[in-house]
Amino acid sequence: MLGESLKQLILFITSDLELQKTARNVLCECDDRVGIHFVSSIDIARDEISKADFIAIFADEILPQAEGSEFLNSLANSKRTKTVPIIVLANWADRDIKRQALKLGAMDILSKPVCPEEFYARINSVLRLKACQLDRKKQVYTFEQEVQVRTAELEESRLDIILRLGKAAEYRNEETGNHIIRVGCYSRAIAQELKMSQEFSEMMFFASPLHDIGKIGIPDSVLLKKGRFNSAERKIMQQHCVIGEEILLQEPKGLKPFLRWHRDRLIRKTLVNPVLKMAVDIVAAHHEKWDGTGYPRKLKGEDIPLTARIVALADMYDALRTVRPYKPAYSEAKTLNIMEQVSAAHFDPVVFFAFKNVLEIFSAIHEQLTDDVEQIEQNEVAELLL
């Protein structure tokens, strides 16, 4: 049985003993490459096909039967057998049967009485076809593996660039080291809890780290100030949303000369990055509030993009849990208490409900990606809620 399982199997549907003898004699010349199963009826053939994979099916005198046409049609349309060659045997003068067999999906016709040399040629053709199919499968598999590796490398490269870009804003104001990574993880967790698509959730992970990229354009006198902002400073600081949006929307100055140099306008299509398109909404609106009292445009409710509503919550959670120039790190209990107090004004209630459902995930992310700083409880939170 083990030896036969390693052979390439052919199913032969016939009750003709002389034909079976011819087939066995021919197969003896195939150097044990092929195993053959003989069955005498279509019902038995169906059972064999359900249990084993065959590289070819030889069918003798089945079309005159009432169910012969349906059987051939089912083989040609089944996912399991549609690539399996079907060779119909018919008397040399039965032209109608041969024509019908080809219409029903048979690959070839063998005339009876069968010439051993012709039968041997068909077997070899089947073996060559199977070898080509296997080679094609290997090529496709190898190509798919290469594509997966290349895609993973591109994803890592894209993430690396985005994180470094997001880090540029953090670096200027000495933001907590893993803040942008945590916000990305938090945002993805909420998106998944909201049953958003995998593509949307993964893009949230890539796009949300850019939420504060506009801080690059804020003067040091404001950005690096220790303590609370006065009214004028607060207005300047709030411009980081507008600045960030402009950074992501404006055409890079060197792009047009680059395209002219390449003389290929179509290359522009490859530069449309869906992550950056999502990041524009996040950067512009992550400080908007559900009740319309946020900035910079005082958007309200569902006028605020969902991506920005998610990041607004993730950003506040992380700001409360970590040390900032104007406050210490707060415990999870105190953080949740503060967020509950402001949730009606600040957050989309659906997003806030999803957040509470994944609070354990948030805690695990915070612990695993901690900045390893001393946490001190105090009561100052006013600056966070601006």
C-alpha cells in the first residue's frame, strides 16, 4: 500500500477484461511510475475519486449510459477533477459519441480496439502533463513566497520610514520614547474591536504614529516650554494640526522635476500612499471633540473622521499613562476615571465603548512598550483636556 501511495494513479472505468489486460501490459513498461485502479461502474468510480487523487481518468462505454453525460460534465466542472485529463474510449466508428465526449470536457479520445503503442503514448502524455502541472505549481509557490517576503520587507520599510518621520516631531519636544508606537497599537486594537476590516486596522497602525508630525513647525519657545501655556502660546501649539496636514498634503518640491527627469508621468500613481491619505485625516482632526469644542476646525460628532476619533482616544490614554513636562504618569484607574469624566464631551460613545472592551489589551501594550519611567500620582490634568 505504501509503495502504491507513492505512484501516480490512473482510474480506468471499464468492464472489458481484454482492455484491462492491455492496460496492465502497457503499465508494466512505465517503470512503476503509475498505479492503475480498475472499476466497472460510474458509481464505484465516484467513490474512488472521492478517496484518491488521480492524474487521469480513462472512461470506456459510459456515454451510452443514462448517467454518463452527467458524470463527464461533473468531472469537468468539479474543483477536485477539473484539471484531470479525461480520455474517453469509443469504437472507431462512433463519431457521435466522440463528438459528445469532447463537448462534455474530455481531453482526448482513444479508438477501440486500443492499440498498445497508442495507449502507451497517451500514458506518457499524461505523465508529461502532470510533470508540467507540478512544475507550474512549484513556480507559483516559489513566486508567492518571494512576493510574501518582498511585501513583508516593503511593509517593514514603510513602517520604519513612518516611525522615523513621527519620531522627528517627538524628538524636538522630548516626547515619551514609545508614544507613537503605543498609539499605533492602541488605535489598531480599537479598530479591530469595532469590527473594521483587517486592511483598515493595519492602516490605522501605520498612519496613527504621524498624528503629531505638525509639531515640527512649532517654535521651540512654545514646544519646549515647561508648565502650562498662556492663551497665545496655546493658539500657537494648536497650529500643529494645520501644519501637519499641510506637510502631508503639499506636493514635495522636488517631485515635478523628478518626474520630468524620468519623462514618465504614470510614476505618480505609485507615489499615492494610502497610509498617508489616512494620516491626513488623523493629523488634522485628532484634537477635535465629539461636542464640537475641539480644534482646529471645531468639528462635531460624525463630522470628525472615524480615524481621528480613534486616535484622539488612544492619544489621551497614552498621555495620561505617561510622564509629560506638565504632569507625572497616572495609574490605569485614575486614567480611566478622568476619561470617564470627559467622555461625553470628548469621545465618540461607540469608540469609547470599544475602548473599555479592550482595556486589558491597552494595559498589556502599555506594560510591554513602557518608557520605564517613575510614575508619580498628582492631580494636574487640565493641560491634557485642552
